[in-house]
Amino acid sequence: MNKPEWIAETLTPGVRVAYQADRVLAQTRTEYQRLELLDNGPFGRMLVLDGAIQTTTRDEFIYHEMLAHAPLLAHGKAEDVLIVGGGDCGLAEEVLRHKSVRSLVQIEIDSQVVALAREHLSEINAAAFADPRFDLRIADGAQALKEMDRSFDVVLVDSTDPVGAAVPLFTREFYANVRQRLRPGGVVVVQAGVPFLQGREFKSAMGELTAVFQIVDAYLIASPSYFGGHLALGWASDQLAPDAVSLEDLRARYDAAGLSTRYYTPEMHKAAFVLPPFIRELMPAATTPQA
Ligand code: AG3
């Protein structure tokens, strides 16, 4: 194998962010995307799909904790959870830390991502693969959701960015199918990109969610390997507003769940919904609080 010393993230036109590869574990083209796995000093083991960093063993906890624990603790009684995407399976591991979850279905399109992640990223997913509640299916999520008749309390869309295979996961049709699968009181959270660099995509995703759901909001995380500032997570539900749960209730649920986390806390959860104006103004008008 030809060993490049640097592997670049090329997600945003006009920007290249390069990472030294101390070791390249995989460099291949799967049926759906270009895949690179490398070891880097500060970030540890990194998974890159189509030139966009997906996860790193050093900072994955930030994204996975906030994507899993914010909706699960806000819901309070989630038993059945669905993940769409999430092929590295680090999110599944985080969801399964909740003993109250009795089943986790995950639909990932790319079997090669799963196989390579299972082999090389066991640090972040071994517990998921060892868990009998984990039901991983290889299928096109957008298609599978149309045909599914099960319902869920929480749906998490852990997708790549809205280019290539993930484009159908950012459409109104897909969100409407997600809504069909949600039980009353259910909530969906979606990966919504880095608003500073992907403002158009973020705005479009929030607009499409608003066309389908009664309640739409967004919350922010700062994850160093997602270049460009905050990464946004979109929140949508017909009943569950992010501010409906008090800090005290979140604290009680967090303590009861016995979680040990390094980014998520009930206070971080609350604070994450505070949006700076440059991001707030990308949200559909109906969701903008009155000044
Ligand atoms: N999925 C979302 C990564 C998105 C990164 N986007 C970006 N940097 N603009 C990651 C999969 C983790 N399970």
C-alpha cells in the first residue's frame, strides 16, 4: 500500500485540513463511499468518509454523548430506539448505556463501514456488539423506514453530510417517514452540519424538519475534529419541546441512569440550546423566539 503521510479533510470547497497519518489502517472505496482509517497523534484513530471526518477515538465522546443522552434523558422513558446511519457504532454503545432501553435497532447502509469499524474501532463499539439488545441491519435507511411498521420513542439520525449516500436523509419525505415511526412524546435528533461552513445545508434541514414537525429546535456541540466551529444537532418532535424538562428533572434522570460522561451534563444539555444570532437566524422564522 502506498502510505501517504497526510490525509486531508476536503469537505468544504476552498478548505483542506490535513492530519498526519502515523499509520494508515484502511484506504478503500466501498460500494457507497471512499473510506480512510488512520492513526493520528492528537485525535487517535480516525474514520474519514468521502473526505469528511466521521469519528475519532479521542473526541467521539462529545458527539455521541450529546446525540444520545440529550434526547434520551429529555424523553425520560425511552425504551425503543432507532439509529439511522452511525456505521462506526459508537453511538449505539452510548445509547445502550441506558439500562432503560430495551431495544436498539440500527439501519446502516454500508456493511464495509461496519466491518472495518468493528475491526479497528472496537474501543468505541465493542460493548454495542456484545449487547443482546443491539439489532443492526444493513439496509438503505430511507427505504427501510418506509417499509417498517415498528415504532420508537427516540430516533437518532447519525448521518454523513448531505452529499452522496446521505442526501435522502435530509429530505422532507424522510422526516415524514421518521414521524410515522415515532410514538406520542417521541423525538428525533439529526446531525445537521457545521453552520458556519454549511449554513445553506443547516438552514435547509431545519426548514424541512419544520415542514413536518410541530416543534423544531437545534443544539450545538464543540467537537474538535468537526472543523469549522459548532456542529449543530437538529431536534424535532410533535410533543416534546427541549425546554419542557427542567434542569432538576434532567439531573434526577441522569443520576438515576448512573451515566458517567465527559461532555454531557444536565447543565451542558440546557446550555447547548442557546444559539448565537448567526445560527439562530438560519432557523425557520416560526422557531425564532420573539425578541
Ligand atoms: N456523523 C456525522 C459527522 C458529520 C461531520 N460533519 C462535518 N464535519 N461537517 C459521524 C458519525 C459518527 N458516528
